[in-house]
Amino acid sequence: MTDPFQEALAEVEGFLLGEPPSLTRVEVCERAGVPLEVAQELWRLLGFPHTDDDLVAFTPADVEALRLSSDLMALGILSPERQAALVRTWGRSFARLAEWQTTLLTDVALESGRDPAAQLTGLTEQVLPRVATLQDYVWRRHLASATSRVMGVASGAGSAVLAVGFVDIVGFTSRSRSLSEVELVAWVEQFEAACTDVVTEHGGRVIKNIGDEVLFVSEDVAAATRAALEMVRRGSDDDDAFPQVRAGVAYGEVVPRLGDVFGPTVNLASRLTSLARPGSVLVERGARDALGGIHPHDDEHEEDDHDHPDRETGEWRFRRLRRAAVKGYSRLEVWVVRT
């Protein structure tokens, strides 16, 4: 007896790939004119599962994709180093997106009360073309937005001066133990969505989510600090579902690469977050000076062995803490910031 779900999955696969699989990986490479070892490395970086040479799992679309990749390499757009980084980023991003979309469609099909297999097939045919069009639109809009930033960096020294913020959930491990897998995923997704909303409203952008932590950047250190303080405020509100958090904001040069950011400023923001108490935002000297315009000699009278009273500078209040020793920084200058 034929399994209706297997029939539906085969139909969905054919719809997604354009037609049912008809080629082995060896045949794909031969038609594309690309060495098998090159194709294998490309598929590995994309995160595709390994297939045997005689397994029919590919379509003419795979041939075209391999040709296009080869063309980009021949044009010098994708050097071996860039190819590895870019393709790996593609693989991770689209794998996560595909997992979420498939789960969503399957849940809707199962909850419909009708034939789940037929529902899954029908939903795929109706929804996926619209999703594909929207994904292309979102990509182009982000591409247009990123062009000015990236071109500005490319015309300079390859770095940019940005405010970098980390926001970390307090007590994540203990809370996660009390949740089911579904509840945990929903909780983290709500946290990520709320962080993205706050950061975007303050003119910044989220770089990535790392489990219970969010990394974001902004060209405006004041806006980045306001965003961090807003998330801390929400986390301290018992009537708000947003979890209690702590945050750190650093300001300085970063190296943007493939949608991510690297450099000492990023590391510093992460260290600040690990030092922050629940419900607080810490800044280092670069961010503090940019926020308050305080000259270095203004702090010469301050001792380093105890906390200091708040110091107001316009919108901001700073309280200097003991110098801290963290990985990479033996005497890190730290301030709690408030408004």
C-alpha cells in the first residue's frame, strides 16, 4: 500500500525542484563541465547531504546552478576564499529559513483537519511562489540598503566605525530547562523578534542571533545605547513578556564581512555584556566619550578601587565601576549608563 505522505513529499519535491530528480551527481558535473571534486566542495559548503555517485537525486536545475557558480569564478567574482565564505553563509541562512518555512506549512496542513498530504501539496503550490517572490523582494531591498554602507567601507580602509551592542537573556539556562522544545523555540523566536523591532526602531540593524544573545550595530552610538536601555527597561517590567536582559555597548572600528562584523570592538561589547548585572547596560570608554563628549582628564581624579556616584552629561548618567579583568583586557574601564 502506498504511503500518501510519501506520495505527497515526492510531488512537493518535484514542484520545488522543477521536476522529479533524474540525474546523478556525476551526470550533473559532466553536463555542467565542472570537476566532481569542485562540485562536491560547493555542495558541502552549502550544507547539502552527501550522495552516492549512483543515486538519482538531481535535476537540470542543479546543472544550471553549477554552471552559474563556475561562471562567477571565471569572472573573478568568486575567488576560492570568497566562494567558501559566501557559499557557507548561503547554506546556513537558507537552511534555517527552509526549516522554519517547512515546519510552518506542515503544522498548517496537520491542523487543517483535512487530508494532511493533500493539504501539504496544495499549500506548497499556492504559498511557495508567493514566498519566493517576497524573498527576492526582501533581498533586493536589503541589497540596496547595504550597497551604500559596503561601498563606503570599500572606498576607505576596509573598516567602519560603529556602535556594537550585545543583549543577553538573564537566567536563560535555568528557564530553558522548564520549557518543552516547542515552548523554548517559541520563546527564543519572540525574543529575537522583539529585539529586532527595538533595534530597527532606533535606526540600527541586528547582525545575528546567538541562542540567548543578540548582536546589533548602529552608526549612531546614542541610538544604540537607547535601544539597549529600552530592552533592559522592558525586561524589568513584570507586565512585559520580554525577558530580563543585560547589555553592553562598545564604539569603534569594526570589519564588516558577509553580513557579520569582526574586530576588537565586537569582542569588547561581548565582554561588557558578560560583566553587566541583570537589568543594566555597560559601556566602555569609547562609547562613554562619544555619548558624553567627556575629555579623558575629566576622570583623572577618580579612583579605580570603588564604585563612583552618577555623573550626568546631558541626556546620560554614568557610574564608573571598578576596572575589570576579562579575557583580552586586564584593566577594562567600565561605566553603567542610564538616562
